[in-house]
Amino acid sequence: MAFPGSPPQTSGEEANTTSSPAATTAMTNGKARRSLSTSGRTSRAAATPTSRSNPFAKLRRLSSRKSTTTAADARSTGPSSAPASSSSSHFFPPVTSQPAQTGPPAPVKIDRPFSTVAGLRDMPKSYERGHEVPITWFAAITTYFGYAVLILFGHIRDFFGRMFGMSRYLATSPPPGYAPLLKDWENFYTRRLYHRIRDCWERPVCSAPGGRITVVERDSPDGNKTMLMTKRTRECLNLGSYNYLGFADDWQTSCKSHVMPTLDNFNSCLCSARMDLGTSREHVRLEELVARYVGKEAALVYNMGFGTNSTTIPALVGRGSLIISDTMNHSSIVAGSRASGALVRTFVHNDAASLERVLRDAIARGMPRTHRPWRKILVMVEGIYSMEGEICNLKGIVEVVKRYGVYLYVDEAHSIGALGETGRGICEYAGVDPADVDILMGTFTKSFGGMGGYIAGDKALIQYLRRASAGSVYHNSLSTLVCSQVYRALRVIMGEDGTDTGRRKIAALRNNSNHMRRELIKMGCHVYGDYDSPIIPVMLYNPTKIAAFSREAFTRGLAVVVVGFPATPIVLSRTRICVSAGHTRKEIERALEVIEELVDLLRLRYANNVMG
């Protein structure tokens, strides 16, 4: 579905007003940019828009037929513009009921006015918008000291272990004839630091990942070297699952009757890749609905969220191309970027000004050694950053991308379904036309109660990816049962099931997330991220507090995720709280009571006291 509002290419006069050499080079790059769907391994001739061998040269010619009036209006919109909820209706079709209904679902009353980027400036927050929270000097010193003690005693244990012929946990050297699985530092860190607290990530869940879960308790007689199953279980309030819209809680009533009949016509797995015999009508109708939902012409679904990024990126760019990636991007983006063969540069997290500096430098200098223009430049960001809980500054990034004529790839794994008045993700939330984003990627594991992922874009691009992406050509196709589940969840969210359940879920997620974040800040915790984000990181800092927080929360019936180095910087360990629409307000209050106990026990009020 086409949307108005895509601006024309930057004129020469506009480019000259920015800066002379870099802007002129940017215009040259912008004219040669429109060959995104051509693999990086093709010839330079095939990478030009005028080449007859490039089946996607028309991708960006479509933008020349867009309305220039709407583009001028979009450029005149500044930070003080209207809220995104009003502007986004220009880009997305309204949520409607089934034809049999008399009208759209009744609006849901939301008990807070801050649901758009424009309103974030007025939210009561302890820190400026951004992932950097000022760590106190006491927390920094004790954190480094804690790691120093652990490393010191680890080396002492290794010394006596080698001296007396015994070593705890993993062997320090591989068997004869085998290469080491881990490097020296990785081996040491795994044996002496991670294994001490590995029980925090070794708790099997034996129920649906809803608002409450049942967890199996495990014992270890040898200091976490082996984890033994027990017959004991514990019911916990779940703050660790990405069950954003609560489909794991009400699946029996909202989805089951529409999903299970799929097994009458299909097996649970088609046992084939999409390019072979792995495409069914369930896949086709899901792709059509996804494209309509996110505001793109077409979509391609994959059987794995991680594989969506890691197999799509190498099909888009290759040698001679440049990837400019946010420093906090997910490891799947990192894996795909490395596999592509393209040069990778990074910009400061969520900083449009830093992105522009990197772009200007890259365009001005060109390729290393030859200084020829880049074949393609691809900017990669996320809608919500899963470790920071921070929402992408998409409006600012889109302005930079359009100014320099490069491609934009947005990973909406955590933002699709969770942001926007109708759950359409970061574009709706920020008031950005989906046509201004070349590629929208998302997953079905967070908001839709399924698995897998999707890529949405122009029809020509999607047709190219069907033949060029390893996830489409070689990987087994997404289960038809999962396709049916995601399709039903999307229909509920869009209101096409004839109810307002989807709108109520979106409103409940937003209300629960902001209430939890507000109360944690009031406690005096260092809290990362933005309001409206369902991911709420609370800083622990000290490595000893990682295990203490997880174990104490578990004994009190609270299931949380704790994260430390190397998933985070060494001094920025944290617990990552994930809020769901399936949580009741009573459950949220109970979770806050438990967290407040732990905050006092572990001295985590760093915003109120330098010592916590």
C-alpha cells in the first residue's frame, strides 16, 4: 500500500547550503544509491540505477512520483510539531472492524497523556533522554574492585589447581589433538566468574510465558558445575519474558479457536525451504497482512528472528558497500554485517548528529585506498534497543538519511506491536512516513505470541530477497501453525476481529510500562530508557549484585532477567524488567513491593545516595 509524503531527492541548491564538498559528494552518492536490492557481489554496472541487468533500478524512481506538497509540509515540521498520534494517521490506514460491524471499536481511555515522542519532553524523568545514566563514583569504584577481587582469587585458584593437579569447573587446556573451545580470557571468565552465578540462567520454565509462570528449581552439588533437576517448582510473577501484548495469557480465548484448525489442512512443518515446497497459503496471507499492517508494499517472513537479520543483510550489501550501524545494535545485525563483507562503521548511540558526521566523512573520503564512491551506504538502527529500553530517534535519523540519499534499515523486533497508538511500531510512534524507511524488519516473538521474523519493503526488493536471502533459499520455512497464530494476533491488534481487544492490549502495555518506570524512578534507582518502552533496565553495577538480585527475587516469587559483562559494558550490569499487557495492576504493585525490598537489601538507590 502506497503512502504519500515521501520527499523528492535533495536539490543541488539545498545541498550547497549545507556544505560544499561533502554535500556535493553526498548528491553524487545519492544519485547512485538506488540499487539496494542488488547483491554486493554483483558488478559495478549492475549496481547503477540505469543498468538493465538490475531488476530493482525502479525502486527509488517511485519516490519521484510522490507528492511534493506533503514533502514540504514534512520538512517544515520541527520538534514542536503536533503529537505523532495525529500525524501518523496520515501514513497509516485507520483501524477498522469487520464489515459487519457498524463502525470502528470504541476508543480506549488512557489514563496518561504521554504516548508520543512529542510528549516525552514533559514526562517526569530523573535524567535526560538517552541511555547514559551517571554512575556514581562509589558504584564505579566498588564495581571495579569487585571484578579485581574475583579475577585475583580466580588466578590464585588456577595456580594451586595446576600445582596440585586439580582445577575447578572447565579444563584449562583442551585434550590432545583438539583446538581450544575458548580463548584464554574467555576460558578464565567462564570458569571463575560466570560459573559462580550460572544458576541465575539455569531455571527451566514449565508453563506458558504469561504474567505468571511455573519454574523448576534445580540443585548443584558441585558449585554450579552441574545443574540437577528436581521435582520442586515455584510459581513466579514473570518480569522476564517479551510477552508484550499478553497473548500468552489469553491465548485460549483470543487465538486457539482460529489457530488449531490449521492442523486439519497442514502439518506443523512443511519440511522444506520457502524456495522449494515450503510456501503455503498461510505464509502468503500472513505476508500480505504484515505488509498492510506496517505500511509497505510487500513482506517476506522468516522462521527465525535472528536469522532474519543475519541472512538478509548479506543479500543487501557486500564488498564496496558501507554499513553505518548504531553502537548498540543487536548481535544479529552485527553477525549479518560481518557476513556481508561490507565495511562497517558505527555512530554514537541514537545520535543523529553523530550519524551525520560519520556519513559526511564516509562520503567525502570514499572507499579505502581507491577513494571511489561507495556502491551503497546502509544505515542500521533499532526501534527499541533491548538492553537500554531506549526508543530510536527515528525522526532525526530519517532527516539525515534523506539529506544524504542513503538507505535506512530499521529493526523493529521490540517496537512493532509495542509502540504507536495502533501498535504499528516506531514509524507510527514518531510520526514518520513508512516510505521514508527503505527496509522494516521485525519479529513475531515479542508482541504476537509466535516465532520468526519479517522483512517489509518495496515489491521489487522483496522479490529479490526471496531469491537472494539465505533465510528464504535454504532455511526451513516458518511453521504453518505459527503463521496462523501471528495472523490471528495481527487481526486482533488491528481490530479486524470485531472487538477492541487489540486497542485495550496496547493501552494496557503502555500504562503498565509507564507506571512501573515511574515508581522505580521514585525509589531512587538508576533506570535506563524512555517512557512508553516496555523494557525497563534497572542498574545493579556490582557483579556480586547480579546473582544476589536474581536469587533473592526468585525466592520471593519474582522471575527477572539479570545481565552483565560481556552482554553489557563491564561496569553497567543490570536487571532488565519486561512489562506485559497481561500483567494486572495488582501484579505490578506486588512486583514493585518485592523490588523495593531488594533495592533496600542491595543498596540500589544510587539516585538518592552516592553509596546506594
